[in-house]
Amino acid sequence: MDRRITELGIDMRSQLKNELNSTEIFAIQVDGSTDVSTVEQLLAFIRFIGKEDIERDWKKCVAISSDGASSMTGINVGFVKYFKVVAPNSSWYHCIIHKYALAAKSMPALLKEVMDDSVKIVNLIKSSSLNSRLFAVLSEELGAEFSQLLYHTDVRWLSRGKVLNRVFCLKDEIYIFLSDSKHELAHKFDDKLFSDIYILLMSICKVHTQT
């Protein structure tokens, strides 16, 4: 199995190399993040005109986007500085998803409170394996479309919309779960103002997701 996976990886890489080398121009988007084992990982997305499918002719690269972290854009040791050495025709753009994440940090107090409460609810249920299993059983017994909530991450603005939509889809199940455990967050779903702001926040996230 391991050998087969390795062969598939080599074949895919070969296809990507050939396809990219035959395209006229391409753009690259990169992001660096530390995984759970504290190892720095670099993720790269390539956009190009082609059939399907990366060693590249870097002179064909015309654009690169990333967040504004010093590890990416630092003038001395940033990734973009070294990247432009091999791709001098490329221009750097700030990643739009990270722009939304920065904008969200200054959202109005009421919207932020609703977002924070939603994250608290998700963390309360998902951070405990017992709570997560009990909630899944409850959701399945009630015939809910989903049985699991989604975690939110500050790194990606788009995750906010997904988290809020999932909480909204499971709001009845969440209310029952929190009420049975007599948790103070249960009353949030009885608050009309909370519900109205929640719907507004979801619509904002939806607009950003579609942009």
C-alpha cells in the first residue's frame, strides 16, 4: 500500500510538472502554518490555464499572494523576497481571505459577542469527547441533517460562515442539549435579539464567502 501511494504521488507530480511547463503564465498563493507537532508547513496553490494539472519555469509566474506575516513578506528573510529572485516577473498581493480575517477583528461589539458565543457553544460540545458523542446521538435521534458541529479558526475568515451555518442548522438540537445540561448558554436561543443578530452575521459571512 505504501509503495502504491508513493507511485501515485510521483505520477501526479510528473503530470503537474508537464502541465505547468506547457502553460504561458501562472500565479501562486502560499501560506505558512505550524501543525500540531510544531513543524512549520508551507501550503501552495497554483492557478494556471491548462487541462488538468508542479518543477516549474518560474519566469512564467506573474503573481503571488500570501498573508502579511514577516515570514512571508519580510524584506530580509521573507518568502516573497526569495521567491522574486527566481520569479522576477511576479507581483505580490495580500491574500483576500486574510484581509477579511483582519477586518473581522474590528467587527461591531454585538456581532462579535454573537460570534464569540457561537464559538463557545461549539467548543463546549466538541472539546469533550463525551459531549460530542452525546450530541451526535441526540442529533441522529431527532433526524437532524448533521450530527457534528464545526470548529472555527481565526486563520480563515471563510470558516466563520461554515461554523455559523452549522450551528444554525442544529440550533434546536443545541438548545435541547444545553437545556438538559442546564448550561447558561441555552438561553441564547430564546433571545430574539441574539437570533436576529445571528442571522445578520450569517448573511455577512455568506457575502464574504461568495466574494
